Amino acid sequence: MKKNLLLLLILLIAVAGVWYLYNERNDTSGTIDRAESNFKIEDVSQIGRIILTQKDGTRSDLRRKGDHWMINDQHRARQSNIDHLLDGINKQHLEHIPNQAAVKNILPSMAVTGIHVEIFDLKGNELLNYYVGGVTQDERGTFFLKEGSTQPYCLHKPGFDGGLRARYNLTPVDWRDVRFWMEDNDKIDTLKVHYPKQREHSFVITKKGKNYEVDPLFSTTPRKEGDVSNRVRSYLTNLNQLACEDYMNDAEEKDSILQMVPFMTIEMIYPDTQSSLTFYPIHTGVVSEFSPAVSRYFIQYEGRDFMIGQHEVMKGAFRSYGYFFGE
């Protein structure tokens, strides 16, 4: 009998211990406002603007503009990153409420690393205002704090093995769309394409009403005849799709690279202005069937950006004079 009572006592102590630990991790006291723990928006199509401000003052102002988003009213945003963020906002869910002992560590950390998030609807009305802090030790949960509150919450995305912070923790350049062509093709009067080391492939595209003409850039290249308008339109479509691998405006090697002889230069000439793209080859040093001599290019976009891009993505821009005549 005494043995049974001892086993029952041990069992009751174990149950009490589990209950205590659970409630220490998940503070379910009636003083917690459950509305405060809701950080998700069910209908993300109603979101019109998201402002993300880092502790160092870096600000990413994302605005919906028709069928796409803009970053800081300057550049088109990368849709994959926008979709990733909106998916998080739509599905981020309360994982647990940190206990008071944990809060003493979470709040100071959030004061140093917290990302301020302001979300507005299509009319400019504020929907949510909160801070995103660090992640849990297992990197599955992320700490969130509503503006004006002192109670953080641990959120996660059900079914996703990773934290939510990475979706918010991007700089303005990381939000930018890698497609970089910013020209209005319909308004370009003349397009000059120059290959310094292959002059015979250089050409000039001239707009003639609704059609185009293509001439050799140098008089030493034999002139060809034929209808080129459809191939010019295809070429301009390729230029619209140009995408870089990364923006490198602060690269230390930029000045020395700009002193090199380029592979190709495109001049975009309008009635009242002009711009240019210049491609500098990055040689691999090894040439084989599977490793071309040039796999990447540094790209200087006059007055805009210095970038790096892959040959396979850029090759649509590398057309020769003969291409427009079916050669």
C-alpha cells in the first residue's frame, strides 16, 4: 500500500512539473491581450505599402504600383522577395508567449537589432506596426513586438523550418529587381552597338516611323539590305529582360575595371538625352566545351549602377550586324 502511495505521489509531482514548465514557457495569464499576439494579415492583396526601418536608419519603403512593387520610389522591387515577405505576413503564427525571465533578455536584444515594420492598406491606413527581433536557439521561432507594447511574442510559419526575420532583414539594394534595363524603347531614336575588338559586328539601329533600319557602325563593313524591323523588336525585347547577378556600386575594383577595353558598349540616344551600357568581360582562364572563355561581365550603366552579370543571362544583348539580316 505504501509503495502504491509513493508511486502515486511521484506521478503527481511529475505531472505538476510538466504543467509548471509548460506555463513558464507559455505564459497564459489573463493579463495577456490575445489581439496583441496577432501579427498576420489574412488578405495581403489589400497591403499597399510596407516600411522596414533598421536600427542604423536604413529604410526600405516598399510600395505597390499596379502589378508590381517599387523600392524607395526609385527602382522596381524583386517580385520573388516581395512574395516571400507577403507569404510570411500572411502565415506568421503565434508559437509561444515567452515567460518573464525570457522577456528580460529579448527586449534589450530587440532594442539593438529590432526591425521596425509599418504596414498600410491601399488607401494609406495603418494595418500593423511592430518590431521583428532575433530568432530562437533552434532558429525556428522569431520574436515580434507590437509598437507600444512590452510583451514580445515568438512567431513561426507552420510547416516552414526556419525563422521569419530573414524575410524582413534586407537592404534597399537587396529588394531591387535584378532586371535593370530602364530605357523607354519606344522613345529611343538611335541605338549604337560597338564591339571595340570586333568592329565588323558593330551596328546602328535607327527608328523610322513605326519601323527600323540597321546600318553598320563603320564604313569598312559591307552594307546589307533587307527587312529588319521584326528582328529589331525582338532585340529590344531581349534588352528589356537583361538581369544582373548583383549590384556592386561600392566595389573597390570598379575604377580599375572602367579603364579596361570593354567587350561591348550600347549607346541609347533620345532627342534630348542619352545613356549607355558597357560590358567588361571576366575571363575564366580555362576554356573548354563546358567552360567558356567568358562566363560573367562587369556592367557599367551610365549614371545608374555598376553590376555583375552572367553571360547566359546577358547573351541576348550580344547581337551582330549580320543577325538582323538572318545570318
